[in-house]
Amino acid sequence: QVQVVESGGGVVQAGGSLRLSCTVSGVRLNDTGMAWFRQQPGKEREGVSCITRSGRGIYYAESVKGRFTISKDNAKGIMYLQMSRLKPEDTAMYYCARAWTCSVTDIDPFAGTYWGQGTQVTVSP
């Protein structure tokens, strides 16, 4: 069973930076694509960024392109999301999960994904 633990969230002023971590167990990162998702109050969860199992495919939502960087350490079983030039609209609960689709047009989780507790990111104006 795949389990994830997200960490690294916090409160930051607009323009600041944070690095999120996703510690993964139950699957090797070089055997699966992974993704970051976020959910704002009253909105559906959306894909933010994903990385294919090889690491050669990396994709971002338009809203974060050029500001966020996804990476992973296969040996440690950890995926990261470096977030820079943060905006108030980035405020959300951030989650990580295995990626069912990871492409320029789609970042989707597996159906029936068991979500972790997430990590809250709050960006003040």
C-alpha cells in the first residue's frame, strides 16, 4: 500500500519561497509517476505539477509555471516542490500522490487515491 506524508508548508509573505516534501513508502519513485495537487476552500483539487517515473517528463499547471520546480530523490523516496515568487492565490492545502496521467495537458491521480493529510500553504499579501 502506497503511503505519502507531506510536509514543509507554512505562512509566507507574497514573493517568498517554500519547499514542500513528500515522503513516499510502498512504492519506489523510479517505478511510478508522482504529482503535487492543491485544494483551495470551496474548490476542487487541481493538479499543480508532475514528474514521470524516469524523471525526464516534468509538467506544470500554467498558473505555477516558471515559479515552481518539482524534483525527486529516488534513493530517499522523497519528492519535492520548490515554490518561489509565491502569490496569495497559491494559498491552499497541498497534497502529493501517484500520478495516473502526467502530461502537458493532464495531471491526474489514480482513481480511489488515498490522500495524505496534506500540508497547508498560506501566502499573505
